[in-house]
Amino acid sequence: MNFRRSFAHTVNQIKTAIGEVIEFQSRIWVINIHEGTLNDESFIINEDNFQEPMQWMVRRQYTAEMIAKVDAMKRSQIVVLMLNNVEHRLMRVK
């Protein structure tokens, strides 16, 4: 009986780990970097090609706190972050 409980727990841990990997590789963001009235850049970021979660954000030098906020985003959620006095508007679309 104890073996079954342990086995079920292990299977649930494996399911959770696989789900997290699949989740990170399927996330998509639309990111608008707003530097002023005439300076806007927009990006569509798809983690399918990332080697690790939040790779684009790490390369842009987002802080650990910013990355945690972005990582916790749900679909259709928008987060506005300030990086070097520049506004980054992120919307998670998938």
C-alpha cells in the first residue's frame, strides 16, 4: 500500500515537471518598449526557441524581480516594467 502511494506521488511529480517544461516552451508575449512619443519598438517573443525560460528577458537585463513577475503572468495579462527609465509593456498571449 505504501508503494502505491509513493509511486502515485512520483508520477504526479513527473507530470508536474513535464507540464512546467511544456508551459515554458509554449509561452508567447507581445512586448512594446516605449521610449517616447516617436520611439516605440514591439516584439513578439515565443519561447519555443529558447534554451531556458525567460532567455529574452535575461538578455535584456531584466532584474530577478522583473523576471519573476513576467514568469508568473497568466494569459491575457499585461505587466508594465521600467528598465533604465524605459517603459516595457508585456502582454502574455499564450
